[in-house]
Amino acid sequence: MNELNFAKEIAKKLRTENILKYVSQEDCLKEINNIIKAYDEPFSDPSQIPTFILCKFVKKKITVALSGEGADELFGGYPRYKNISSYWKKTRNIPDFFKSLSSKLSLLVGSSDYSLLRSIGKKMRKISHKDIESIYNDEMSRWRPDEKMYNSKLLKNTLFDIRFDNKWAEYSHLRYLMIKDILTYLPSNLLVKTDRASMSNSLEIRSPYLDDEIVNFAWSLPDEYIYKNEEKVILKSILREKFSEKLVFRKKQGFEPPLYKWLTGNLNEWARDLMHSDDAFLNKKKCIKLMERLEKGENKLTYKIWTIIMFKAWKNFHFSK
């Protein structure tokens, strides 16, 4: 969905100059190696592409920019907060023995070559969760453990795997999921994304929502000011005083490119070469099959495959010289 009309409405209301930048497949192909270089670690948030290109474009005009990072985490902006909480309420009372059985079945068939068995494995995995933490981890991961794309033992003891349930037990599920994001997703993904993209283009980015006074204020609010049948209640209440309800209450939209179109378009040769390359960490045959499924129209694999592509591209860039 193109957000141009909304951007025009905001610029008109605030009396600001609105300068447009359309990010194309050609832009991506031209900058992809610079993007890999900027994120000197395996980083696969697809919005890294438009973020990097936008920072390069903005630098021509200014040296300091503002970012909205932190607003979703502080004011309940992600639908997953409601979705995860609701799902856990529905499944928490399923007997543990049945959850354990479901987990074993998902590991048995989740990585099958047959789509029906993979689908069964996915369903078994969904009802195998024994706590809300496990649901959150799956929600935030491109690859579930039952898909066996990697050796899960290699990823233990990361900040992402630290459990916070005892420390935050007195808080609601909404707050618990928000603090998980604040301690993991925000600093390890979003802030990394904007920091590397901006600094590699000599642009300074400031995040006003992360001012300590705003953080303390947001955390002091009762849950109904954070979520009440919709996300970011208090922010939308403020915005509707100046902007149309069509703008304020529109469906949430991420800052992501049409990646499937690009991976089957101008980026296809580059992506295919990476997916067909030898790798000591990932199964080559499995990677090739995944790429073939993508090229045949299975676009739900787009972001899953992007994680593999960026890992391989990062490894080749830094360790193949």
C-alpha cells in the first residue's frame, strides 16, 4: 500500500515540505552490497533496504533526522500483543502431556518435504507452547525449531532466550510482551537497523520517544491507556484532534519493500546464487528447494528465505576474501 496520500495530508497540516523518494528494484540491486557492509552482522529485517536508501537520500538535505522508534513498544502498537495474549488464554489449560506430545510430533514432521505434513507440524507446534514466552519466541522468529533449518543448540544463552516471567509476573500479559520487545526486539533489531543505516551514510538519527521521561510516563499509564480494542490509544486520541480519522485509524503498515517481487525479479540471480552456494551451517539441498518453491509462487517463504540470503551474503562478504 502506497502511503503517499497520507504523507501529503500530514505535510499540509504541519506546513512542512514533503520530498519524495521512490525505492526501486534497481536501487536495491545497486546498494545491496553497501547494505550488507553496513550491517556487519547477519541482519535480515527487510526494512533495512528502504531505511538505508532513505538515509542516503536524506543526507543530501540534512545531517540530523528524527525517528519514531520506540512508540510501538511503549504504547502497545503491535497487534501481536493482543494476539499472543488471546492465544495463550485459549491454550494455557491444555494438559501438559498433550502439549509434550504435540511438540514431539511437530519436530517429527515440521521439516518434511511434503506440504501436508509441514502444515500438520505447524499446527502441532502452535498447541505445544507451555508458556507465553514460547509463543512470543515463535512469533518473533522467521524459522521455528520444528522446521530444523538450523541447529537450535547454537543459539542458546542469547538475550532473546533469557526468561523474564518471574521478574515481571505481577504485570499483565500486555506489559510482559511489551517489556520483552523493549529489552530485545527494540535494541537488537529496530535501533540497530536505523543506527547502522544512518551512520554508514553520515546521518545522525534521534529517537524522541526513547527520552527517559517519556518512557517513565508511558510505563506509568494504566493498561487501558495503552490498549483498548485498538493499539496506541493515547497517541491516536491526540492525533485525531488534528488529522482525519481515516489517517489515524488506518490499518498498521510496516516499512517493508515488495521483497517477493524483487527476489523473483531483478534480485533473482543474486539471490539464487546465494541460495545455491555451499554452506557449512545450512543444508544446501534444502536451500535450493526453498528457492524453487519461492520461484514457483510460494510467496509466504519470502521473509524466511531473506534470513538465509542475508546470512550467506554476510558470511561471503566478510569471510570469503
